[in-house]
Amino acid sequence: MTSPRLPPQLLRLVLLTLAIIGTYSVARVFLTPATFGQFGHYRGAALEEAASRPPVYAGAKACDECHGDTFAQLTKARHRSVSCEACHGPNRPHVKNPDIVPAKLTDRHCVRCHLADAARPAKHRQINLTEHYPNEKCLECHVAHQPNQSK
Amino acid sequence: MNSSCSRRRWLGWLGSGLGWLAALPAAKAAKSTVKNLLTSSGAPKGYDPTKHQWLMCIDVDRCIGCGLCVDACKIENKVSASPHYFRTWIERYLIRKPKPGQLALRGEVTVDSPNGGRDGFPPTLVPKSEILKAFYVPKLCNLCEHSPCSQACPVGATFDTPDGAVLVDPEYCIGCGFCIQACPYGCRFMNPDTHTAEKCTLCYHRITRGLKPACVEVCPTQTRIFGDLKNMTEKDPVQEFIRNNKVFTLKPNLGTEPRVLYANIDKEVR
């Protein structure tokens, strides 16, 4: 009887190849991050990590919850496109705990947006500091939330 | 002698090999559950990146150069304060009148960006009579459809997310700096502390929570409009922007197909 015979050296070769492939695939499972390939050729968890940081700016909607009247006042006036935190600064701590009061504002922040410069669009309201009531505070005459009204 | 390589033995080996292969998915699942148990991230739940496609529109005619966006970006993302590192910044373009006798439509072009515009711009010293025109241009990652930076990355640390952001995986980044060279818009830099590449993430931690990116939040003139292609509302600001303006992208000849759209830019802007 002649049973089909594999040459022993071929068998060793086959076994060796299988062992290499086996080790490779086992190692690959343990070395590639679990979420690799979830969305593409990268670590899917990186998206979640990028998203996990807490925001610093709370967003105007958050202010509306408690300062609804100011919000309504603002949206009726020319500063309607200016977000609360553009003037008052990042205020998430204050939203979480109103006892942490936002910093007081100085005239400098009005000037930042309204100082005349050739590169500013002509339709934007601009002032010349030397001509526009130099020695007085902006808020003595203007209402911050309703700039088209004067005091 | 014959027995050592009998068919039975041979099949046995094959069977155990297949058994190992079948165990792989189980091992994978076990590993990911262990990992999930060990790390609980503060990421918002229920955000599906495949259901969004973010984009940004910038109306150059509206920018007043107040620099609040630059300031907000640095604060929000804790970007290094020194004046070389910006995820977004503002440039002031100044185009002079051609000199008398000079046969040209426009004169010299100067661009400045003191501290990226973070503290606002001091009024220009060039007298008004010499200026043909001047304007501000906010710059940020152009969110390329075909991003050269992610193609240049040798380790796959930079990638395009399904929702349109281009992110860097700091765990994979080896800090080689190829992406910084590859970005035609100069939007990347090396984080001086971690020595990994850093860039605008479109405030990924904000947009996944339904907030606007910090720069858009504080922009006082709606120069920056942020939108979602996959969730267009009726009268969407993005659609209005495209309806009302001539829309361009930066360096269109490079074929990067940016998803940051600019309205009303001059050919001097690059």
C-alpha cells in the first residue's frame, strides 16, 4: 500500500510558515489598538480623546439661562452679533458657580473693536481716540448692551 | 517512520491552527472591554462622527481685526502663549497705490500679523493717501478634502475624521515635522511641550457637544460662519453665505479642496 507521503522537509517548512503566520497574527491583535480601523486607517479612540477635554467658553446660550433679560436687551441692539463672552471673557466657571464673578471690563475692550484703522471695513463704526471725547470713559455715555442708546 | 507524517497528525496540526485563528476575535473583544473599563473618557455620549460634515465660511469683508478669535483659540485650546504658535491667526493686508509713473494696477503689498493679531492691531502707520486698499484675513486649518498633511505623515498620526476635521493623534505622532512642511497654508506647528504636531481641531471638544468653535463663538461680526453640510437647516447661514457671496478657497491650484470657504478675497491673499 502506498500512502500519499509528504516529504519531511516540506512538512517542516509548512509547519514553520504556519507558526510564523500564527505568531504574527496573534502579536498583531495585541499590538494594534482596539479601535484601529473603526473609522479609517487610524486609532478611532483618538476622536474620543480629542472630544473629551472640557470646553472653556460656555457659549451665549448658557448665559441666556440666567441673564435672559440682558440677552433680550442685547439682541435688540446693534451689539446683537457680539457674543456675551466676546466682551466678558470665557466664563464657564461662572456658569457653574455664579459666585465666581466675571472680571470687570475696562474701556480697552471697546477700543479694541472700535478704534479706527484703514483695514477695517468702512461700514463698521469706528472712532478716533483723540477726537471722540478723549478723557472720558466710554460707559459714561454709552450703554454697553445697547450701544445705540446714550445715557 | 510513516506515522510521523500521517494524515491524522497533519489534520490535527491544521485543526489547532484554525482554533487559534478562531480565538482571535474573542481575544480582541476581551482586550477592548478591559481597555474601556480602565479608561473612562469625558467625551460626550451620543455623538456620531459619521452623521456630520463640518465646514467654515469666512467673509473677509466683515472682519474688523479685533483678534478676539485668536485670543479665544489660545485660551480654549491652551495653545502655548508665545507668539510663534497659532491655530488661527489674522493677517492684515495693505495694498498701496502704484507709484507715480509705475505701470501697474496695484503697488506694494505688505502683510503684518503682530502676535497673530491676538492683542488687536495697532492702527497702521501708512498714511491713508498711500493706501489703495487694506483688509484683514483670518486664517486657520483649511480642512482639506485631500489633505497634504495626512498624506505626508509617515506613521498615520494625522487623519481626516468622518465629520470633516483633520486631527493629530498625539500618541502616534513621532514629531518628525513632515506635516508642518507639507501644509501649504502654514497651519501646523510643533507643540513646544509635547514635541508633537499641533493644529486646529475645529474645537473638536466643543462641536461634539453642540457648541460652536471658540473663534466662531466670540467673532463679533459673523465673519466666521460654522455649519454642518449633513444637517442643513432651512435658511442655513452657510447656504445664505454661498448665495450672497462670490466664494473662493485658498490656493485652489493645489487641488486640496479646502472646506474653509472664503468670500471676497483678493488675488494677493495666499
